[in-house]
Amino acid sequence: GDRRLMAERYLDDGDMVLYAGDAGEVMAELEPASFDAVVTSPPYADLRSYGGSKPEDYGEWIAPFLAAALPLVKPSGSMMLNVGRVLRDGCEVPIAEAARDAAITAGWLWLDSMVWNKPNAFYSASAPYLHNVHEHVWWLARSTDAYRGYDAETRTPHSPTTIERYSQGFRTNRSKDGTRYHKKGKSIARPNPDGACPKSVVTFSIAGHRGIKHPAPMAIKLARHLVALACPAGGSVLDPFVGSGTTCLAARELGRSSVGIDLNTDYLDEACSRTRILALGGV
């Protein structure tokens, strides 16, 4: 809309707008129902300055932001909430679960869960038991009729064994007593030509951080996947904790507009720099 925002517009690059300020305050000024999706990876408690929340208070800290984001998405809109893992004193603190529960309390529906597998994650002594190579992504929405981007961007090729199973022509039948059995014959199902349905476990390597000031930029391939799943072509994406701008860059690559918010102007400077690099052909 044409509402005049009090928040500082740090960058207006046509299809990408960045605001410097507190996410809650800026979101309070944005037009309701103006976004198709929220795609974000919030700060990990006190590991990054955004109010200094302790991990055990994470749910209470993030709740107002999740509540503020809900009215900003359209009725068909959803949120992809990526929350990493925090371990303290030899125990994991369930900040991802706390964020999910806070979102549900705020009125979001929990549609599904995703695990991001990071095959090149470094081993950390703060995780003394297992090599930590995964993070959670919660798929939340305003309704169960939320947009689902099941297309060539988010699907994966069918495996040879899957194609072979389809070609064998076996189909499941049910006898009169209710038992199931397989009978060779014409198969009703056919593999989708665009590939297999998006899976609940996705594998994307962590992006190279060389030259990026942000301590934990989201992997650009993960951001692309989440944006494509949650936002239709030509739609608009919001990231209230945009950091160095990965969500906005992914949105631009996919032909979506975006709005990003962050307190830290150093990170926003990095996002602006990466925007210029993208304009020249790469991130």
C-alpha cells in the first residue's frame, strides 16, 4: 500500500525493500495481508544480540514477533520458520520446539516439519555427543488451504527404483475380509513428470561464509527451497530477521518481491552489497 512508515527504509531496490529497526515495531506498520509468506531464521537466543534473551526464555522472547507476523500474511499464506539448535552445559535447550509452540499459541497452524541436513557442517565441541548436522524448519500457516509450491523447483527426480516399481504395474487390492494384497496388473498411479513430492528431509550444504560478516547466513539453496514452497510466482516474502539478506536474494532469484528487517545495519550493509553482487551474476 501507500502507507507512510516511520521505520527507516534502508534500501528500496524495486522488488526488494530493507528496513533498519526492531522487527516488531516495523511489522506493526506494514500493511495487513500483504505477504504470501514469511521465511525467516530468527536469532538463536543470546547468541546474537536482539534483546539478549536466554535460551530457556526463547519461546517467551520470540512470541511477540510471531504474533505480529500472523496478520501480515494472506489467508493462503504461511511461514517457514528455521530454528537451529543450542546446547548448553552438555544439554540441548529446546528453542526450536519453544518457537513452534509460541507460534501455535499466537494462532499459526502447524502444517508440517522439515529437517535440514547439513552435510558439510563443522564438528563443534559444544555438541559433545553427536556431530550436529541438522536444523528444524516448521511449516506454519493461517489455514490448511495454504499455498503449496509443489513444482519443478521443489521436487526431486524420481529414483530408478521408484520408476521401476511403477513400471512393474503392481497395484494394491483389498479382499472382502479387509486384508490387503498386491496383484500384478495395470497400475493406477504414475510418477509425476516434474519429480517426487518435496520431502520432509532436505539436504543443502552450508553456504561459504567467506567475505560475509553475518555469523550464520542461511544457505541460499535452503532459502530458495523454502521460498518456492511457501510463495507463488510473483508473490511477496517477508523476513523479519533478514540478517545479510539471503531470503531476499532467494526471492529475487525466483521472481518474488521481498521485505527484510534487521536491527543491525552492518548486516543490512552486507545485504546491500550482496544485492549488487547478485546483479552482476552471483551471490
